[in-house]
Amino acid sequence: MRVDFHFNVDHRLHYACRVVRKARGAGKTVLAFASDANRLARFDAALWTFSALDFLPHVYADSPLACDTPILLSLQAGGVPARDVLLNLDDAPPPQFAQWFAHFERVIEVVSLDDAERRCARARFNAYRAAGIEPSTFKAAAE
């Protein structure tokens, strides 16, 4: 399992859609997590609208179609069908993240230029390090 922070993005949710598109292009399944229902609903809408040429099939994790759908959205950490990639859209580290992250090949964190988001990302980065996880950082290319 590896944890990647993509920072300096112009728009967090739009960039997250690009991450999902790239993961799906590589044949990977994705779980997008946020404990904020409004944020996850905005991401849900963004997946439908960010590109006229791409179809990214997704449902909430509690949907009857969850096991057959490559992209899941979840308001809860844990208890969802296994996926290759976890896209963490939350501001805080997920509960029991060290154990949960072990179920994924890769964890991706997206950080915009917003000062508050950057502070939250630094706290997550430091929490992961304190738990023995060594995250990688990537400066996002201009969108």
C-alpha cells in the first residue's frame, strides 16, 4: 500500500475526477470516501459532469449495485466492498486509517491551494507518518 498526496490543485473535486478517470483507465476500481455528505454529493455530481467524453460508472457503497460497480462513494470508513484505490476526500484522517489503508493498493489524497485544506492535509500527512506510513508527494500539473 502506498499513500500519495497530490497538492497544489486548482479545484479539488475536479482533480479528483481526473484521478478516478486515470485509475479506471488503468483498470483499477476506486472507493471515494468523505464523511461530509455534501462534499460527497458534489463529487457524485462532478463525476457525471466533468467530462462529456468519459463515463465513470459509480454508486454509493450501500447501493444494491455496489458489488458490480467499479467506483464506489462512501460516507463511512470500512465495511465496503474491496477496491484497488482509495480516494480520501475527507479533511481528517479516516478512523483507524492504518488498518483500513492496508486493504488498498494505493491511497490518494487531493489537496487544493486553499489554506484551510492545506492545513488539514498537513495534519493528515503527519498522522500517517506517525503511524509508520511514509506518504509521497506530487505537485499537480496545471489543469
